[in-house]
Amino acid sequence: MTIRVGDILIDRVLEMQIPFLSPTDAFPHTPVAEAIEKHRHWLEPSALCPETGKLIIAIQTWIIRTPQHLILVDTCLGCDKTNHYFKDWHQRSDTRWYQALLAKGIDPAGVDYVFCTHLHGDHCGWNTRLIDGRWVPTFPNAKYIIAKAEVDHVASENTPAWQESVLPCIETGQVMAVDTAYTLNDQVWLEPALGHTPGHVSVNLQSKGQRAVLCGDLIHSPLQCLYPHWEYWIDFNPQQAVQTRKQFLETHSETNNLILTAHFPSPSMGFVEAQEDAFRFRFLDS
């Protein structure tokens, strides 16, 4: 589904949509069972799998076409990548994401910018492809826009994402390590959204008085709109992530700002509305 924000066209490529973690595994520091039962009527079946009891997540790339540029935001898992957390994500050989990108008429050589909200493996995997034993940038003419704090962090940790998905693009001179408040132009800019990782950012779009925000992993589940204090299992700084999430929800509540999420189930986009002392996420087609 292609949508329009002023002169900007927004589309996506879905790599997968799967039952992922149980709520207690996703939010291990908070008793969640009562809340799940309270909201099961709307969570199932799209956001909570009735068979497994696991939260359903999407892993996807947002495609942004401005009048000047073709931009991809977050490049999913990729193929042949190392993943120490989830065996199903380790050394994948499924190229459907890449084929779907081509089917949308996107020539990898024609991509101008690749933005990474952060550098967990499910957000930068298709930055590169393994060709003849070498990691090669998937988008040979693109600049990869990543917050410097994020680049520095994964470099210091020497993560697989750094080795396989970032360093090869640095070696070709394609990475722009920028401030978390970097501005590309008057239609596209970053804002710091720290906590999930040290250099996590949101990507903002604006055209003709309309606005959209790609929030990355600032919010993993629509449940975190109702319960912004729920800490996600892999947050780098959970307390900071909670504060950032609350501020984000307050800022965008009761506005016409379209929120494009990284992991909410399809259609993965919608609006933040106030609900009692918290918020709710109204999906675009509801």
C-alpha cells in the first residue's frame, strides 16, 4: 500500500511477519499477564498469535520517494548474516525481500540514501550482500546515514552487524556518521530517540503541511502505547527508553502525524491517540 504525505510517497517491503516472543519474554521486568488478558480481544489475531501466545512482529523496510531522492529506512535481516540470538535469523538464504524490492521497480543502484534508525541486525542486514566471499554494499551509489554514536557503539562492541553490515560500507566511503539531529533537507531529518540503543534515531518526513515519523524500535508493540513504562528485553538503557517513548507519544498524540513503526503488525502505520492516562495506537485502516 503506497501512501502520500504531501509530495512524499511511502511504501514498504515486508521481509517477514511472525509470532516472535511471548509478552513475558518481550517485557521481562513487568508483570504483563493481566494486561494481556484485558486486551486480548483486540490483540488477537493480528498482534498476538492465538496458537502460540506470542506477539506478532513485522520486519520491514520503508521506502521513501521524495521529489529529489529515493530513500530506504532500515534494511531488515538480510542473507548470510550472523545472529547469535535467534537461530532462524542466522545465515538466512531467503532472498524474497530483495526480489520484492526489485518487483517494486527499485534498482539498487538508484537508491540515494539508506537510513538506519539503529544497528541491530534486523535493521541493517540488507545493507550488504555476500558476493564471492566478500561483503559488498547492496546499494552501490547510496550514502548510508547512521548516527555516529550508533556507529561508535557497534564498532566498540565489534558486533556482527558492525563486521558484516556497516564496516564494508565504511570501507567503500558510503557511510555518513552523523549527529542524531541530522537534517538532510526541509523534508527529511533525524531526531534523537535514545534508549533502545545509544544512537537510536527517528526519521521525520514533512511535505505540504503533512508529517510522518518513522519511530524505529522506540516502540515495539502497540501495547507500549497503553503501557509506555514497559521495558523491552533488549533495551540498552531501559529507563531512558521509557522517557523517550513517553515524550514521543505525548508529542504526537492527537495530531495528524502518521507514525510508521518498525515492528507493529500490518499495516504497521497509524496515529497516536490519548486514552485515559496513556495512549492508544489507531492503525491506519481501522
